[in-house]
Amino acid sequence: MKDVRAAAAQVLAAVALDGASLRETLTPAQARLADPRDRALLTALANEGARWWLRFDTAIDALLQQPLRRREPVLHALLVLGLVQLEILALPPHAAVAATVEATRALDRGGFAKLANAVLRRWLRERVARDAALDRDPVTRSAHPRWLLDALRRDWPEHAEAIVAANNASVPPMLRVNARRTKREDVIAELAQASVRAQAHPFLRDALTLDTHADVARLPGFAQGRISVQDGAAQIAADLLDLRDGQRVLDACAAPGGKTCHLLERASVDLLALDRDPARLRSIEANLQRLGLRCELRAGDAGEPAAWWNGKPFDRILLDAPCSASGVIRRHPDIKLHRRAADIAALAREQRRLLAALWPLLAPGGRLVYATCSVLRAENEAVISAFLERRDDARTCAFALPIGHACGHARQILPGEGGLDGMYYAVLEKRA
């Protein structure tokens, strides 16, 4: 579909109303657009539509006599995007309204063109009062589900508002430089020649920050394996593992492979990348090929080692555990729409199961790094504390970071701190 707003409405309806993944739905839609400006607009519309859905979904209902969500879901999503263009992207009102009206025709819903025009123009006339009404409810003010707001206030009362603000900020991607193929200063110079400004991250040795959004796959050096997309918080895992050449390493929940590849860029290790979904292993393989790296890939449940482990202990284990992803909402805003309060207890049980199953695979004196991209204590501190109470042969290793919050000897980075996503890290060592 050539009409960018129509295409964005289809993506947003699938994500917000049908539970589809934003990344998996957006990627093929982007591929159908040849003009990079159209791809950029589509990406912005889809991401901001998901980010602010809980505000403007309610706003559209209030502007209509009869809701459209069930009988015309794509049209409802298009109207939400009309408000996103006006309020978030700050496009000129006449252009945003006209383009949204035209998109009804591209969707073969031209009969709703007058309605779309009337709804958006009514919003423009009444926006002050309607904004004020939305701001009175914490859910529509913050565009966060109530359960998550309650959890943030409980776990991080002094930081909850800052977390919400960070989640609602659109931030450029971060890059990781492949130290096996290039130097960071050379990448910065190469990007500058392409009119892309990048800076070395102040305390992460492989990280680059970009000044603006960019289509990373089309940046110089990406196809040649010199750079990858990876937030700096995720890059910390390689530091904490303290790798040495020749070590035997397990990346226990490896897909899509960002951390796997970073470990291999750091040291010549014997690495097994494990994931329970065979299809997701293909993404790791594609990344390895692009970066010129190799390791063993295997499908298996990390919580059932008997099915895949050969009995040889690992010197290092990375358990990047399945979690709520509540720390990476700013980059994956659909998490706010898909995650439920009831998920957290089930995730914590799975985290405890994986940790208990993997610990016997670690060699005496070895190190296991437990990581989540969650900011919820039930998935982090509670899991590690319960584990340590049951294991006499486990101890935590203290480590320093210039950002974050101490949780015993572990560390919680909150979204936006140091320009990073939210991540929790605990480093466990097995007594010899």
C-alpha cells in the first residue's frame, strides 16, 4: 500500500486490537515502501500510535457517537493516528487532517471521509478541554496501563514518574561496534561522511549514540558487519561476564542474538547459543553470518538441560531470562498494550526454574550473569534472593556502574538513566 497513513493504520490495528507484535508487523510494511522518507514516517506513526494508544484510543471514543473499534478497526486506528499526527508529531493541522481523510480512500473506506474530517476538526476546536479531561485519569495522562502504574509506584515510588516519562520518549537507536572488524573512531568518521552524527558512549567501550533516528540497516558498515543495533544496557552483559579466550560459554536464552554476537566479538570462546524456538535460531544465524562470527546453535529448553547438555561444565553462563520487558518500553511501546499483571507471577516462576536448572551446569569458580530487561522487583531481586537462600555454593559478586540503583550486590538500571534502557543484572559466582 502506497499511502503511508493507511499502511500505518493497518499496522496499528493489528498491534493494538489483534495483539500482533509491532516489530514483526512493521518490518514487512516498511519493506513495501521504496522511499526512505515514507519508511521513516511509517515507523514514526506506528511507534507513536502504539506508545500513545491508551490516550488517543479513549479520545476517539469520546469524539464519536458510536464506537468504530469493533466494526471498523483499521479506521479507528487511522483516527487515533490523526490525533498522533496533531499532538505528538506536531504536523500542521491542515496537512494532518487532509492526509488522514485521503487515507480513508486508500483503505477503501471513502464513505468515512467526512466522518474522519469532522472528528479531527472537532478535536482541534475542543482540544484544550479534551486534553484536560484525558489528563485527569492517570492511565490516559500517561498512556500506561493501570496495573503497570501501580507496580512502578510500589517498586520505585521516587522514580515512577521519571520511568513513565522515559517510556514515552522516542529515542534514536544505539549502535554496537564490532571490535573484530573495526575501531569505534573509524565508524564515527564513516558515519560522519554519510551525514550521520554519532558519539562514543561515555562508559561503554563498544557503544555509539546517534543524534537522530536512522534506518540502521542502510547505514555504512551495517551490511559489512562493522556495526549492529543494540542498546547500551544490553551491552553491559559482555562486561559482567569477564570473558577470557578459550572459555566454554552458554548463552541460555539467546535469540535474537545480540548478546551472543557481542560475546563472540569480545573473546574467542567456545560458545553454545541456546533457544527453545528453532525458528528464532535463524535470526541468530543471520547475525553471525553478517558479523563474520561462529558458534554452536542448538534448540532446547534451558530449563531441561538433560535434552541438550553434554555434561561438560561451562565457565560462564548468561541467563537473559524471559521477562515482562517493562524496562524497554521506550523502544517497544507495544509492551504496554500486550503485557498483563497476571503475567508477572508466571514469568517469575519461569525465571526461578531456569536459574535452578542452569546452576548445576556452571563449573566451580565459574560465573553466571542473570539479566532481565524488567524494572519489576518480582522478576529481579525476589528471584535472586530466593535462589541465594537455597544455594550454599552461590554468592553474588559486587560490580560498579556509574548509573543505576543497588539491589544488594545486583544493579537495576531504570529507563533513561545514562541514556539506556532499563535492565537488571546480578552476577553469581559458584564457590570452588
